[in-house]
Amino acid sequence: MRLGVIDVGSNTVHLLVVDAHPGASPVPFHSQRSVLRLMRYLDADGAIAQEGVERIVEAIRECAETAREIGVDDLISTATSAIREAANGEEVLARVAHETGISLRVLSGEDEARITMLAVRRWLGWSAGEVLLFDIGGGSFEIAQGADEYPDVQVSLPLGAGRSTINFLAEDPPSRDAVSRLRAHARAEFTRVRKELFADRPRPKRVVGTSKTIRSLARLVGGPSDPVTGDLAQLHYVGLREWEPSLREMPGAVREYLPGITPERGYQIMAGAVVLRTAMKVFDVETLTISPWALREGIVLRYIDALDGRGADPVRDSA
């Protein structure tokens, strides 16, 4: 069957269309995205401003039209941090449904972590053993750990690359003091959750990073993918630490010309680098394995499992 997934994130509205059936790996058929950067449209009360709402509606309308033209058999539409935490999130959802006919299903941060872990586990296989997962979105940073397809522990923190940029690194390029404040804040949050939630977990066999921000940093620091296997380059803590001063001195408009950094990530990649390096430091991680599969692929896998009688819900875990 041909399945479509519309993912409304903090940075983009992304349509992924795949050919999928039980027992097989999803095969990408079409992908398109509209850049939103919704964090820029939040007002003082935490609501998405009118211009931002209009951009969401238009982007979803375009995705829905493309899905109809392609002729997908089913279309799953989800929203994450930006709409989930917006003061007017319910109003935005209602307007999207009224103007586009698309009903967005809002995922919690824990949903994101669990579904992404499923995708990572399927990509890596059972031999990966105990996995610690880092996932950076525009609005939130998810951490999860476990030895199964769903994690034993997960947490979502408001430390996404876009949110961290707006809250701490609004000056472009940022000052040393601003970077230090972000690092101190992130260190406190990561230290707290490690002590409260992850202290009893065994040392992971593999630490995995997902999301466009982490993939971009891995391409910048580690280089291109393997020309034979296609495997993405690993991201090493030492390399990230060496790149950070250069990123801090560059304005966002210059960063977007670096290897692996796209225009929609240039303005926020510095915050992503600071937050990720801090997480790696707190969790004592030297190297990240990069998974190309993340939330959207996890949603597809959940849907396939439901078709095969392995799950009751195509998006949310029923546990």
C-alpha cells in the first residue's frame, strides 16, 4: 500500500510518502517539506501568531493536495512540540481541520521518544542491545533508553534547537556569555533527568542520534556517508567540541553554506551543537551512531504493525 505521513514540526511541515506492507522495509516514494520556523511566530503569551498559523495551514493544504494527486491509500497527520505547547494550539488544530480537512493528531514528547526508538531499533536490529537515544527537534529534545523496541525510560525536554536559539542565542552570531548561559541551563536539565530517570539503567551498548539537526552536525563533523555501504558518519564528541567555536563566530547566513547544513538549519545549528555536546558530556558519550530513521519512519512502522495485527493503533503505543 502507499502510505502518507504529514509531520508538523517546529521547523517544517514534512510530507513523506512510502510504499509499505507487513514484513518489508518501507520504500520512500515522495518527500516534500515547507520551512516554517514556528518558534519565530510565538508571541509573549506563547501563542502562534496569525502569520504563523496561516503558514501552517498553507503548508498542510499543499501536502494534502500532493497526497491526493499521488493517490495514497491512507494519510496520517501528526503535530509535535510547536503546536503541542502553543497557548492557542487547540485553535490552530481546529482551523487546520476546517480549512484543509486534515485532523492533526498531537503527539506528546513521550510519544515522540517511544515511536522514534521503535524506528531506531528496527533500523539497527536486535544486535544493537541496550540503546540510548538522543533526538533533537526544533522545540524539544527527547532522550530514551532500553533494550527493546520501546524504551524503558524516556523524557522530553524543552531544549530543541529552535527553542534554545530563541530563548538563549537570539543575537546572531551569539556572544560567549549567551552560549555559556545555554550550556549551563542544558547541563542542569540533563544532569537532573540523568539522576532522576536514567541512574539505574545499564551502560548502553550503542548511543544513537536522530533528527535533521544531529544528522547535519554529523555530516559537518564526521564527513559524508560511506560510499559503499551508505552508512552515515558517526559523530564524535571531540570533533563537535572542536567545531563549536567556529560555529559561534559565524552568523546563521554563513553557517548554512557549511557541509550538511541546510538554509533552514543555519540559524539554529549553533544551539543544536551546544545542547547536543552538553548531553553527550552529561551522559558520558564519546560517539553517536546516526540513524536515518526517526519519528516519521516510526509512525509508518506502527501503522504496518497494526495491519499485521501487532499493534492496535497506527500512531500511539497502547501500553
